[in-house]
Amino acid sequence: MSESGPSPARVFLHVDMDAFYASIEQRDHPEYRGKPVVVGAPPHQRGVVATASYEARVFGIHSAMPSREAGQRCPHAVFLPPDMPRYEMVSAQIFAIFDRYTPFVEGLSIDEAFLDVTGSRRLYGAGEEIGRRIKADIRSELALTCSVGVAPNKFLAKLGSEYEKPDGLTVLPFDPQAIVAFLRPLPVTRLWGIGKVTRQAFDRAALHTIGDVQDAPLPLLQSVVGPHSAAHLRALAFGEDPREIELDIREKTISREHTYLHDERSRAVLDRTLFELVEDVARRLRADGRLATGGRLKIRWKDFETFTRQRPFPRPTRIEEDLQTLAQALFRDVALEQPIRLIGFGVTGLTEHDRARQLDLFDLPVETRSKKEKLDQTVDQIRKKHGPAAIRRARLLPPKKKKT
């Protein structure tokens, strides 16, 4: 597998960090190296695994697995809570490395991205060489490893990064006939869009490999997944993917949730948890640089029934006081008819600009809002330097109900 022959028209990379959260913990804590590390909820609490080191994956532990099951599979594993501010900081360093090689970077998540390096080859060499350079930079500067796929389109590049994990570099074929031959023996689940339900439908139609999809008459595929999906999956089966890099792939919402070990019905405890969740959402919103136009409260009851309540802000904001005020107002409207299993808060409608509108009579002056934003940013800087507990805000108490 190589870019041999004439210079290909397009070259894409897919870079995927290896067990990202767990690898950072092992890097920063030598005592964890070589041990099974699980980042997520503790094994005695409700919650799931965010990621697991490769030593833990030997025991069948994977992301989204209930932590209790992970603890049963590997009782001696090291369970650690996620440290998102630290992971986000490392992610920024990784994306800064990507930016050295191309301006065309599409971040898919905190630890993976597509890169179009078509125009970078004159400076840095073929796609394979650029992949090696990126891997070397990440290893030497951040002491972490990643896996890279090099291919003529995004679908194939993603396949390549998964081909030889961890610390892999796979160059897929660039010749159309070689691409078809490479794909033929792979299971049909390697095609994007084949989930559990669709897989069962393909099994009933005796379509088990990508080669089976290549050979199947189009009417058969249409009977399995419908006309639109059939055409899309058939194109992927032949290695065709026309999608370009999308340069502004960003979160549409920013949210945080907490699942209680035991169902909680104390409003004081719930208020305190909600305050801390909003505090973290506000920090991430400021780091993102955009403004929120709405806030949303999420509640999951003891019986697993879930509901959300949302409300717009008077004006787009990233001021923490605004978020806390809205969250409290939403929660005050909730009658605690049964214990709560999960509580969460998020902001929605993220925008770059504070769109002009007629100010409400009681709206804060621009100067006051600016001072509040600067205060929030100062708190962020202090916590970044001295730790999250270095400075804490006074919790806004909900207004007392008047006696009648």
C-alpha cells in the first residue's frame, strides 16, 4: 500500500490519538505505566468508561461500557476521573502541530482530525512522509502516540488509521482497482452508516463483506436500506467519497451531566451539583470563544424517565452569572416528585456575535458586562495556574418564596 506511481490528485490524513485520556494519565503519572488504566466513573458508582488504556482493553474494557462491568472484568485496574481541562490543553497542542503542515484541518473530536495535505507535499513530501513527521512531532513534543491513515479520501483515511493501532501508519492504495481489491474482504461494518440494526438487515440479505456489497444488484441494496442509503453505501464499497474538509466543525452545544451514586432528592444537594456543572459549562464556553443564546436543564428521574427544560437568554452571553441565574430559574420550576438519578446543564445556539437588538430597560450596560467577562477570564487564569480549587465563587442562592 503506497502512493506509488503518478502524484495523486488528493491526499488526506486521518490522525487518531491512541487511548487519549488514558495515555495522558500514564504519561503524567509514571506509576500508571504498564498498568490497566480506566478513565471514567469509579467501578462502584453509576457511570461509564470514557476511555481505557491498551492494557485495560486486553480485558475487554472499552469506551461507553458501564464502569461496574469494567471493574468486574479487571478488578486491579486503575480508575481515574476525567480531567477535561488538562485533556483540552493537550488537544490544543496537538492541533497546533497539525496546523504546521496544512491549514485544512477538520477536527472531529478532541483527539482526532482529518487533514487535507494535497497542497503541502512540495514543502513536506508525500502523504506518508507528512504522516511520519506528525507522528514524530507528537511523540517528541508531547510524549504521546497516534495512528495515521493516508488515503485519497476521508473514508479510506479513517479506515487506514484504524488498521494498525496503536502507533500505526497505514497508506492505503491510491489506484482505483487496488482500492476495490483492498476493501473486498473487509466486514460490511467497516462502511460508515452500518450500525447494529442495519447490520442485521445486511445479515438477512447475506451481505457480510464489502465485496458482497460491491457485487450486489442495486435493487437488492435498495430493498435493504432504501434508495438514498443504497447509493451512498455502494459508493463507499468502491472506495468513493467526494467529501471535502469542513473547516468549521464545532460543537453546537456545550453541556455537562452528573449521575448520582444513589438517587438524590435533597434540593440543597441538587442545587450544589447544578452550580458546579454550570461553572464548568461556563468555563468551556469562555474557552470556546462563542456566546450562548439559550440554556437547557436535563433531569433523569429514578424511573429513568428523562425530560429537559430550556429557555433563551435575554441576549447572547458567556457570563457565568447569566448561566447560573438561568439554570436556577429552570430548576426552581421542577417539582421533586421522585428522586433524581441524573442532572445536567448545557448551553445552546452558540454564535460568534452578540446580534444587535433593542436593549431591555433593565439590561446591564455594556461596560458592566465587559467587566463581568474580564472577571470570569481572571478566575479561569487563576485556576489554570493554581488548580480548580484555588478560587471558588459564592453560590447564588435562589430567592425565598414570600409567605402568604
